[in-house]
Amino acid sequence: MRPLLPRSAPLFDTYRLAGSSLAILGTGAFLIMLIKLAGQPLFVDFFTMWTGGRMSWSDLRHIYDMDVLNQAQAWLLGPGVHDRPFPYPPSTLLIFAPLGALPFWVASAVWMIPAFVAFAVTAIAIVPRDRWLAAGLILLAPATVWAAISGQCVFLTGALALNGVRLLQRRPVLAGVCLGLAAAIKPTVLLMAPIALIAGGHWRALIAAGLAGLAMMVLSAAIWGIEPWLAWFAYAPKYLATITANHAYVQGIVAPAGLAARIGLTGEPLFLWRALFALGGAGATVLVFSGTTALWPRLTALFAASVLATPYAMNYEMTLLLPGAVAALVTAHSARAQLLAFGAFWGLAFAGVPLVGSYSIFIFLGFAIACAMSEGGIAAAPLTEPHPTPKPVPVRVS
């Protein structure tokens, strides 16, 4: 594996491209914020999570009833609100029920501030150098801004999952716990995590992840009973059908699920479509996790492959791929690889734009693969954090 070496491309090139990018990103993020807030209140997606948590105290049996959820949200969104379900598994009530006991705007602050800070700190820590630049590129990306003003859970799951991958080599048990908790909150973004851990030989992390996820399931069942879990499993297909039938939602579903909904695939063709992308994602995950311990290829493989496999992923979830994309950018050794890494970054940056979002994963993967190949393949990708230095063994002098 190639050691972490100084880049042959001048730093000036990086900062010139990055400076232009930050100016564009800042403008784009501002416009995205105006567009989002013009039609919906701040933290509108968290409002659904908060409503589900609030109902867990008084009306748990209707938590997966979309009509009841819509009525419960009418006081803020108006009487015409529709298709605002609570799609999260009952394990998330361990988080949302306490928040639901608070007033909405207080709960929003308690939810968003720690989660966003945790994600920002973790994402920036993944990038080995130029971290102020990395902060701007990651946090000003419109996909990130869209997730922030929506109040999405991508920041909490992102902080957990990013730490899970980052700590695999040094603290496998803690890494597994982070991945297991993230999967218990939003399983769709970590579908490939078991395959990744097996391919990389991270058996301790795999066991820890399974136990952490199981603990959240058992604890939620002990508090609220098994009925919410049965209702959630029965509700998931209905939820997916409702979302893919709503044009406004389809515009934000990232490929390939979004493309399948746009072209109207159903039945066996849809099953084959999903199976092919899932198998491709699984193969890529095995290739990367068995071939390298470099951080940015692993982040790219895990999250991108999960997006390819899941039947439902929205554009703001591309935020999870931004730290790896920026890490690839600042560790690129050649000018060509730098430009390709910028292409990968821009494939993600405007994933929050509806017309671009459905194709962002393909744009990103095309440039990311080209960048890895120009650097000699994934096995030659530079590490984005050093291996822990072994402690010196004291020598006894007699």
C-alpha cells in the first residue's frame, strides 16, 4: 500500500479550485435554503420524527397510520398535509419518544445542534490535512444544507457510521457498536455493512454491531411491546409504494431507485433492476474491503453500495459520501487525480437539487473510480489516517 506522501500537484491548484468551489457552494447553499424554506417550515422532516415520538406516549397503535400522522401534523403544516409518514423502525423511539415530550422548537434544537456538531467534527477528522478547506466543502454543500434545514437524521447516523468505519482498525468493538446503532436508526444507509465487515475480516466489529442493533430492538420491544415491530414490517411496503407514487418525492430519490420509479418499472423488471444493482454494490464492497484499509475507498464503497442496493434513499443522504470525497481530493497525488476527485465531489455537492439528485450517485461513482484508477487502484489509495504507532517496549538493562 502506498504510504502517505506529499502530492506532486502544487497546493496552489487545490486551493484555486477549492476557492472557486466554495464561492459556488455558498451561493448554491443560500439558494437551496431559500427554496426549501419558501415552501416548508424549518426542520419539517424532524417534525415527522417528533410527531411519531409524541404519539408513542399516547397513541402508539397509530404511529404507522399515515392518515393519523398527517392529521397530527396539520397544526404546523396546514390542513392539506399529506404523505408525511413516520417510516423509522420502533428502535428509533428510544430517541424520538424523549424528544416528543418536549415542545417542538425546543426538541428541534436538542436534536439538531448536537447531531450536526458530531457529524461536522467526525467528517472533518476523516480528512488528514487542509481541514478548514474540508469543513467548507463538506458543510456548505447544498446536500448538507438541505439535510440541515430539513432536520434530517443523516447527521446522527453519519457521525456514528463514519466513526464506525474510521475506528475499524484501532478499536473494532467500538466501531461495531457505532455501526450497529446507526443501522438501528436508519438501516437503509448501511445495508452493505455486514458484507463489508465480513470481507474485511472485522469479526469483532461484526459481532459488536449485531449485539448493539439487537440491544436497541430488544429494549424498544421491552418498552413498547412487539406490536410496533409487526406493524412496521407490514407498513414498509406500503410506505415505499406511497413515496414512489408521489412525484415530489420521486424527484429527490437518488438512483437507481429514483430512476426505476421515473420510468415506471414494476413487477419482475423492477425486481431484476434492484437485484442487479444490489449484486454490483455487494461485489464492489467485497473488492474494496478485502483489498485496502484506506479510508476514503471504504467510505465510498460502503455508503455508495448501500444506496445502490436500497429501494429508498433520498438526495440528502449523499451527505454521507462527502467526507470520503473530500478526503480523496486532498490526498490525491497527481493533478489528474485531483481533477477527477473534484468531479466526484461535484457529483455529490448538488445532490439536493431535484433534477440532479437522481443521477448524482452515478456521476460520483464514475469520477471516484477514475480517480482511484489514476492513483494505481484502490489498493494503492493513500491512507487518510495513520496506523497507530506501537508503544515502545522497555528494555531491561542488567
